[in-house]
Amino acid sequence: MLNEMRRSGRGVLVWSVVASALLTGLVWLLGQRLHGVALLPDQGASWYYWKLPDPTFWSRASAWVGYAAHQLVSWGLIYYAQTRIRRYTTGLHRMNVIALAANAGFIGLHALQTQVFYDGLAQDVSIFSSQGSVVLLLVAVLLMENRRRGLVLTWSAPISAQVVAFARRYHGYLFSWAAIYTFWYHPMESSSGHLIGFFYMFLLLVQSSLMFTTSHTNRWWTLTLELLVAVHGTLVAVMNSGPDGMWPMFFFGFVAIFVLTQMHGVGLSARTRWWIGGAFVVSALAVYSWRGLGKIDEVVRIPLIEYLLVGVLALLIWLGVRLAGAGKVSPTSSPTREASPPRRGA
């Protein structure tokens, strides 16, 4: 099977989803052994519940050393791929197989570390750092895709080609950090929220392993990865606060970004997009008629934050490029093709 995938790439994404689901099932199974771990009472939204009351040197070191090793290996593989691989393939390069195996190995290491020491990085860093890393990943995608699909209703923000080129050239390092940091932030617990989150993280780790393949830039695949945050955010909100909680803000907020931006990059007809947009408006009005129209501003909170962050990120990259004297980065330089492969099938 592996040789067939390496030659033709058929089923690469299907098998990736299947493997991620199986790994999520394994997380659930191993998590049954963690029910006896004593934890402190929940202390509010800024409190991360799943961490030891009395951490030890080894519980901390095991998480940080495991994370650092995983991160450095991932960055090393990205650097090797960018400097040694010059063409896209439908199947897998040998480097992709190595990257998939490395990620699988570190998933196993984190599972073992959780069973022995329990704690993740959450013991030492804020819960908002984990959430923020994923938001940063999503914002960077909006920036990189600005010229292809627009930022709002196909309108492209005036972001310079130089900024986009820099983001495309180095996005792999940022995305790898966001996924791996979030992965090691949490112990491999079996709560519903953890299982949904780990399934999403496994898919992101697969995506980072598929560099310089057409699967990596398959528009429907990347759109699915962007949309899964709506599923994850909504389900976790329902689990934490019930049907009367903040779930509509997450659901309609992230789906609003899909309607305004993401659905315009996969070749849907204008008629289809009008139907999707209309269904979104009707659904939002129906839910907030029940919830209270005075709360309908929740729908725009997440889109406003993400679009504002696109501008902030673009400005920071522009300033960084200027200060570092990196003005020679070209939008068509070879490494940027990692995010812009041949357009077949786009």
C-alpha cells in the first residue's frame, strides 16, 4: 500500500483521514487509564483544567524535551525539503514518508509521556497561547490566499507581493510550530474536546508532512482543514456550556469567514455561492431570533478579529523584511512554489 501511495498518490488523503481517526481512537483507549489522575477544580475560562496539581521536574521536562525534539525534527525536514526538493509529485517523495513516520513516532512518544508523567506544556504556559497559535495559522492562510481568492467577497486587500512571497516561503515553519506546540500543550486525554482537537491536530501534522506534493495544495483538502476549526470550536463550546452557551458565535463566526472568503477559492459557481450565502443569512437569523437579536453581533466578532489580524500580520512581515534587508525575496522564487504548485485541478 505504501509503495502504491508513493508512486501514484491515490488515496493519500483518504488514508490520512483514516489513520488520523484510528489514532484518535487510540487516544480514547489509552485515556481510560487516566481517569484516576487527581486534578484541581476548574477555575474559569483562563484556567486549563488538565494539569497536575503538583508538577515535578520530570513531568515538566518530559513535555518540553519531547516538544523541542518534535519541533526541531519537523523544522529540519522542512528545510531539507525546501533546499533539496524542486518539483511537485502526485505521490509521495521519500521525504514525505520520513516526515509521516517522524510525526507518528512523536505521537507515540507523547502518548507514552502522558501515561507516565501526564502533564503537557499547559503546566507552564497560558491556555490562550495554544488557542492563539491556531488562530495565527488561520490568519496566515488568509494572507497567503489573498491574491487568489480575495479577502472579502473576492476583493483582495492591498498586501504587497513581497509580503505574500515571504509568508509563502516560510509558512511551513509557522504552521509546524502552531500544530506541534498545540499538540504538546495538551496531555493525551480522552475527553470529547480533546479527541476532536487531537483528530484536527493529526490532520494538520499530515498536511505538514505532505510538502511538495499535489495533495498538500489540493484546494478542497486545504478548505476542509480551514473549516474544521468551525466544527471543533462549536462542539467544544456546546460541551463546555450546553446549547444555551456561546456556540453560535463560534459556528456562525467561522462559517461567516467561509462565506466571505474561503468558498471563493474552490471553483464554485456564482449560483452555488449565492445559495450558500443565503442559507447562512437565513440560518443566522433563525438562531438569533431564538437566542435574541440583540446578540447577533456575535456573528461578526470572529471575522473582524481575523481580518484585522491579517492586516497586523502583513504589517509585521513588511517591517521584518525591511529591517532584515530581505527585500530580494521574489514572489516567484523557487521555495514559494511550496504554497503555489501547478494549477491543475485548482
